[in-house]
Amino acid sequence: MTILVTGASGAVGRHLVTALLEQGRAVRALSRDPEKASLPAAVEIVAGDLTDTAALGDAVFDGVERAFVFPADGGIDPFVAAAVTAGVKRFVVLSSLAAAKEHPRDEGSVSQLHHTAVEQAVTSRTDAWTILRPGTFANNLLSWAWPIRNDWPIRAPHVQSAQAPIHEADIADAAAVALLHDDWIGQAIPLTGPQSLTRAEQVAAIGAGLGRELRLEEITPAQFRTDVAAFIPESIITMLLDYWHDTRTEPDRVRAGVTELTGRPGRTLEQWARDHHADFAATT
Ligand SMILES: NC(=O)c1ccc[n+]([C@@H]2O[C@H](COP(=O)([O-])OP(=O)(O)OC[C@H]3O[C@@H](n4cnc5c(N)ncnc54)[C@H](OP(=O)(O)O)[C@@H]3O)[C@@H](O)[C@H]2O)c1
């Protein structure tokens, strides 16, 4: 049985490929640029774009029974349709907690609309799905890599708001279990990290992981808008500020999903920082 991993060269997909190979599974990876994908030699890489199904060769789904679906920008509806037609029988979907619409801020947000459409592309075609709905990724905190590398203070608004960032390897481990076992079919599973930490505590946890004391400077939401306007689209800035604003008074709840799927607690933010040591290494 071949397992198709889309998004395989990404943060989650890369760990998922490794987890599946460690379990002796045959893995095929889809990449728009196989030369740059830099995946283990045991992986069969096929070239292709999730959003350009017409250009996908027959080799993509040949012998594939199960697939991990990356929620590509541009939508995955035609891709899932092609996969079902080609005989793929089980789908594990990378979605987002925003799709659960637990909070008024989620309703109509960029992330909710996108991930709801991704989920529907699968759930409208088959009953053999598992949807993983992670909350905020720890990898979002790589936005602090530049000040940390240069020993500048981290500038952040709403430093007393609390989130539960999840390590990308925990999402991958959960996905591997959902792909290989039947117990999770038909479930949409929220996933978070193991601790709800204020942003000030997140800075301290990353510092502990890196073995350095980090400085934090609180800025206003307006200053944050100005700081990032050149790099982040307006709709995403608003989504982030709404999230941090709300989680001042309603901290992210820690979800049991990672532990239920994998049988162990999720990795801490301190561990995540250790695993990303190179991303934060001084630039000297
Ligand atoms: N950040 C968060 O807090 C958060 C929270 C909940 C959910 N999510 C979801 O998680 C996703 C990020 O996951 P990640 O960190 O693993 O992603 P990532 O590191 O950005 O990697 C994404 C990979 O997907 C592949 N890809 C992207 N578009 C593609 C396309 N059109 N066709 C084929 N392959 C494509 C790319 O591979 P190639 O270049 O090799 O093709 C890329 O390496 C977000 O986009 C979002 O949907 C994020």
C-alpha cells in the first residue's frame, strides 16, 4: 500500500514522511519542485501541483490507497475529486481549528473560509476521512527569529494573551496514526500544544530552550500593524490581532488530540525551540 503525502517538503509533511518510513510504509510525495524537495532517498517523489489537477500525471495516484491532504492555497477540490476517481480510499486532511468556528472571530475569517472549503472537498466525496484541526503552530514564532538572532528585543502586542502553540512534529505524528489506524475515521480532531502560555511565557520558554535570556518589548496593536504591514496581508494582521485580543481573557484551551492519537503528551515549546536552534542561531 502506497501512501501519498502532499505538502511533503513542508514543516508537517517532512516529519510525516519520516514517521511513515520509520513504520516501513511506502511513501510517495507530491512536490511542485522535486529537485528542491530534499526528502529521504526512500521516498518516491512525483512532480505536480495540487491546484493544477489537469497537469498531474497518472503516476501520482497509481497504487495509492491513502493520502495526506495539504490545504494548498487555491483550493484542493479538483485534486480530491481526481484522487477519489483514481481509487484513493482514505484521506487525512490538514485543516485548522478555525474551521471548527468555536469563536465569533473565526466566522468568516480567511483561515476559516479556506479550511472549511478544504474539509468539504473531502467530506462531500467520501466517508473515509480524518480531519486534523491544529490551532496555532509553534512555527509561527519563527517570526521572532530575526530579533533573537540579532539579540534585539522581541516586539509583540498583547503579551498577556495565552496560546497553546503546537510542534509541527506532533501534527505529523498524529497524521501518521490517523493514516495507519482505523479508529479515527469520520472524526475532526482539534490539536494543540501541551501548554497554554502567555506570549511573555512563550518568550521565556524559547529562551529556556535556547539557553539564553530573551528580551520582550510590548507594543500596541497599531505599532504591530505598522511593523508588519510590508510583510503580512491586512486580512491576516486583523486575524492575528483578533486572536491575541480574545486570548487575553479567554486563553487557548489545551486539547487532548495529540495525546489521544499518539499515546504521549505533545512536545513543549521549550522542546520546539531546541529543535529549531539553528533558526535562532546568532548571525555573527
Ligand atoms: N500556521 C498556523 O498557525 C496554522 C494553523 C492551522 C492550520 N495551518 C495550516 O497548515 C499549513 C502549513 O503547514 P506546513 O507548515 O506544513 O506548510 P509549509 O511548511 O508551508 O509547507 C507546505 C508545503 O506544501 C507544498 N505545497 C504548497 N502548495 C502546493 C501546491 N499548490 N501543490 C503542491 N504542493 C504544494 C509545498 O511543497 P513544494 O514547494 O515542494 O510543492 C510546501 O513545502 C497552512 O498553510 C495552513 O493551511 C496553519
